[in-house]
Amino acid sequence: MDILLQLAQSDRGVLRQLTARFDVAATPAKLVAATRQAIADATDFDVRDINRNFDYDCEAYREVKRNLGRLIASGHLRSAMQISLELMKQGSRQVELSDEGMMTDDIEDA
């Protein structure tokens, strides 16, 4: 069990999978922190991939959705709304910088 915990602590993807599979309970503060980290992971991209259809972390997006649902179900609506706004901002930026949203000439303004 200790090895599994060490692995999960060193790899957020493993931690996400374990948390989802075993429906690990978390305090609202930990859910908020985990959701913010998942947004950062989900919307992260390599600047060398700007204006291309780059890969993104689907599991991180699933964690965002799962955690938002948990926050809403537990009555933490203000936190869920704030996180939703962060997700919209970061997700929109991700799309704008992909081949779906930005032209090469616009990169200098990003």
C-alpha cells in the first residue's frame, strides 16, 4: 500500500485514477485545490504546439467535472462557480492557441 501511495504522490495521473476509482472523500478545500490543479493540467500545452491540434489531458478534464459535481452536491456553490470561471478562462485560452482558434499572426498578441 505504501508503494501505491508513493507512486500516486509522484504522478498526478495515477492519483486521479485512484481517486476516481475508489471515490476518495476529500474536504471542500482539498477538492478546490485538486480541481485547480486538474484545470492547470488539463489546459497545459507546449508553446511549440501553438496553432496545432495538440494533445490535452482528458483524465484531468474528467477530474474537473467530477470534482465540480462533488462541490455542487455538497452545497459549495460559490467555490464551484469560481472554479467554473477559471476553467472557462483557461479552456478558452487553450482553444484559442490550438489550430481551432488562432492564426499564426495572432501569436505575438497572446
